[in-house]
Amino acid sequence: MSTHAKRERLILADLLESSGPEAPTLCESWKTRDLAAHVVVRERRADAAGGILLKALAPRLERVQAEFTSKPYEELIQLIRTGPPRMSPYALKQVDEAANTVEFYVHAEDVRRAAPDWTPRELDSVFQDALWKRLESMARVFGRKSPVGLVLRRPDGQTAVARKGTPVVTVSGEPNELVLYVSGRQRAAKVEEEGEKEAVARAHDAELGL
């Protein structure tokens, strides 16, 4: 049976291919070529990927990222489609599902929602529940930089605390939209924000995510 991560991987690869290497993304100055290189480096170059979280490794990550960005775009897409090497932790189904379901979904939306004519993607309830489960376990990691208290609420009333504190901003929406919000894509997420006006603005502009 296909996993969520595997499906999102193929959706991302298809979007990157159809958009071409110079299309915009939601990742600030990154074009689709840069995003594709990032995905490949994260899976295939553990010696450099640590720079995503550790500043000490950031210079190495920049060098390796530049190296992969210069590769043929079609090669990068093929590497994404085929997945990590057999010896990679990401090759394990459980690790892939835990680490890549949100990663690939968010990056697919980085490509889709950067296009001026994008339309919402219909997601089934099983996938929404899977995203919510990941969100519950990772909310405080994603929301740790929030300058205000941050509570995430899905339509059925379930909540997850992304950041304790006051004043509190409550962000309501479907799990996929909440994932985008706490991943730093606040402006692209279809959510409702409730709280003091200044607090809402600070949460909306915060550098959330990893």
C-alpha cells in the first residue's frame, strides 16, 4: 500500500517537473530548481543536511546545496522520484512516513500556491488526520519562535498548543492549512486568526517552522 509520504513525494516531483526550473515558490527567493536541490540534499547528503538546523554546519550546507542546484533539473526530479539510497534512514518506511509526509506536502504547496492561478487541493479525511497527528507531535517545535501564545484548532474542536504564553492567538482551519501556517507559510494558509489585533499581527509575521 502506498504511504502518504510516497504519494506526496510523487505529487511534488510532478509539480516541479510541470512548473519548470525557474518557477517561483513560497520559500522566499528560492525558485523550483533551488527547492528541488534542497529536497535531494536533505535525503542524500546527511553530512550537509544538518546545516538546516545547526548553524555550525550551515556553510557546508550552502556549498553542497549550490553543487546540487547546478545539476540538470531533470536529474534532480528523478532523484526525488526514486527516493533516498537504500542505506539512508529515509529508506525505512516508518522513518519516511514520519519525516516526509509533512515535508513533501508543504513543499508541494510551496510550488502550487506560488502560482497566481492556484486552486485548493481536495484532501481526504484520512490524510487530514495523518497531518493532524504529525502536527500534534511537532506543534511546539514549529511554534517555538512565536512571540505570542499560539493555539491550533481544527474544525472538530481539537486543539494543539504550538506555544505557551500570553497574549494568545488561536488559529483555526483544516489540519493541512494549520501545517502550512506553523511551517512559516502564514500568508498562504487559509485559516482564521483570533486574538488581540497586535498579537495576531505578530503571530502572522513570525518566523515559524524549523
